[in-house]
Amino acid sequence: MNSISSENKKKIQKVIHDEVFRIVAECGEELGKPVFVIGGYVRDVILERPSKDMDFVIAGSGIALAELVAKKLKATKVSFFKTYGTAMIHYKGFDLEFVGARKESYKRESRNPMIEDGTLEDDQRRRDFTINAMAISLNKDNYGTLIDPFGGIEHLEKGVIKTPLDPDVTFSDDPLRMMRAVRFASQLDFNIDSDVFKALKVNKNRIEIITQERITDEMNKIILSNHPSIGFKSLFSSGILQLIFPEMADLHGVENKNGKTHKDNFYHTLEVLENILPNTNDLWLRWAAIMHDIAKPPTKRFHPKVGWTFHGHEDKGARMVPIIFKRMKLPLDHKMKFVQKMVQLHLRPIALTKEIVTDSALRRLLFDANQDLEALMKLCRADITSKNETKVKKYLERFSEVENKIKKVEERDRIRNWQPPVSGEVIIKTFNLKPCKHIGNIKDAIKEAILEGEIENNYDAAYNFMLIKGEELGLIAQTN
């Protein structure tokens, strides 16, 4: 048992007298079994992090405890999982999970444990990390006492990820815990203990028995964490990234030829990801930051006069997005299309900072980015990286100028969320046409004329232009 500071005692006392804990304690007493709140909720109380999940363990039946608690709370949303001996109550925005204390053993070819009844210490021993193995007693003789046999409180204070058991055993038993170690380091800004990290390297191939859905779920949590770059560096250094996301691992490294080098695109990608964090909590925009240069390795070429180039990496990258999403079991709907679009367009706004900007170029960007313009601009701003701070400052100033010009063009020409001023129906009626290619050709010509600034974006200008194009195509306008 580890000593606990008076400050941490106060944190526990602040929450332990809430209604839910009192009722769980009463139910445990009625059943004649000791009960405890355990795991992540205890960790988050100490760290003063918000938590909506409460895990309760009883030296008896978790289902029996849940049934009694649900009755006293008058809870209606209760789920029972009799196969696993667990139950879940949804109550006032919280998820209360109940389980009987147990010990686990594993077969090497599976992460599904064989379970048998156990003591509280058995239950704590099977937990993934010491910071998730702490429990608070809800029993009359020591109500509110922290039970911490593996030094979790000390490891919280030191900011380190350690396992209750030998980490080789912990990770071999359930390899998903390797991803969880990296995820907690990213979320909490903690270090992974050196022995634990060695075990990540030794057991990395065990990740192959984990389903892609579980791996991707942990990766998404890393991406949404406060410091995802910590997670990706750990995944790369341990060799896990090379197994689960080889395209990202391939970004790593610098090649020197004839004294000419290129930037390490792995660390550049992480810098872009970190740059975008203050401006978005959107998972898919963060995925776009990760994927924006994903095709640089396959498009890398060396030219003696200009050095290293990555021509077409935005097009190749956009084609790679659905392939990677499909393999990773990520959604193939509008979210994937959004990431694909960001990868395809990410060079466009930055290119505008290097040249004289025409209204036509701005209109085309507005048209192509459409409702995703703000997201694209956030990505491009994050993509401006260099060790030369003066250079970065100069680019950002130019980028701000481009943003201002885009705003003015949009206010004047209303290209964003663009709809053709003249519809296909009007073209058909005007020239008495049946469905044919002329309709699409006229619509495209009107769009190009507006984007090039040849005509204004309104019905009258577009209608008159339509008549001219129709005449060029040999079509005869109908008169009323």
C-alpha cells in the first residue's frame, strides 16, 4: 500500500460521497460483499480530469450488484452481459459498469482471456497499467481509502506508464495494451517506462492477433489526444507503426545525394499535426494533416539540377486515401471524401503565396474547396514549417494576404457553394433539346466563363452567354 498525500485525499473525499457511490456501498453491504470503484475513474479523480465512466468491482456477482443498484437508482437503461458476468447502467450521463473481481489467464494465439473468480488484488493485478489499477474502497470499515498495491499514485505523480506485472506478460497476454500504453502517454503527456518500452519492441508482432477495428480505435484516440506526435514517435520507435501504418512509417528518413537533401517528412508530418491541434478537434481534419504528404515516398525523384522532387504527390496521395481507409476499417463515406479532398488540394493555397494571385485562381480555389475552404486553410497554415522562423513568418504573412483576397473575391462573386445560374432545364427548354452532350458542354462553358471572370455570376449574364454558346454549337433558340 502506497502513501497518499493530503491533497489527493481531498480529491477523493470531494467525490466519494456522491449519491451513486453511497448507493453502491449500501448494495454491497446488503449483498455482504466488499465493493470498490476501480480503474480509470480513480485515475482521473487524482488527475482532476472529467470522467463519465465508473467501474465497480465486487468480490461476488457483478450482475447481482448491478440489479440492486439499478433498482435503488430507479435506472431504466440497464444492459446485462451474462457471458462475461458484467452489467452496465446508464445514469444521468454516466456509464456505470459492474463486474465481479476476477483473475485471467491467456492462450498465446488469442487475446480473449479465460476468467475465474478472484480477489480485489487479482483484479488489480490483471489491469493494464498501474495508474489504472488503483481502487477506492466503498466499504464501511475503510470507506474512501485508496488501495494501490502497485504504486499507481507514485507513477501518476512522476508521469510514467508502468505495468503491474512484467510488461512482457502484460503485452503478450493482450497486445492491444501496447496501443493503449502509447495512447495514455499521448493523452496524459506521460513517459513510457524504459522496461515497458523494451517490451513494446519485443512484443510488437503480437499486434497481428488484434482486429483492425480495435487497432484503429486506439489510433483515433491517439490522434484526438493532446499530443499525438508523442504517440506516433513511440509507435515508430517501437516498430509497431511499421506494422499497422507502413505508409506513414515510410515517410521517415532523409536521403543525401550530391550534397542535396530533403526534409524528414515523418517529422514534418508530426509538426503539421501538432500545428493544427489548437485550431481543430475534428478527427478527419487531423487525419488530413497525417495524410497530406503520404505519397511523398513513392513520388520522390532526384534531379541533378534541382535536387529532390515529389511531383504529383497530392494526386497520388488522394488516390491512396481510400485504399488506406479501407484497410484500416475507417469510414468510406463523406469523411473519407473530405480527407481525400484535403490531400488533393493542400498545395493550392500555399502555391498562391508564391506568385501574383489572379482573381481567376482564387475563384477556382473557392469553387473546388467549396464548403471545406476553412478546413483547407487551417491545414495549409499548419503545413508552413521551417527551422527558419523568419521564413515561416514571411510565408504566414503572405498566406494572410491570400486569405483576405479570397474573402473579397467571395463577397463579390459568390462562387462558394456555387450553383449554376442557368439550369439544365432552362438550356433544354431554350433550345428545345432532348438529353444530349450539348447541355453539359453549355453548362461547363458558363462555369468556366464565370470562374475566368468573363461574365458575372448572375442569371442574366449567364443566359446571354448561353445564347452565344448555343449559336456557336449550331443550336436555334426558341422564341415565345
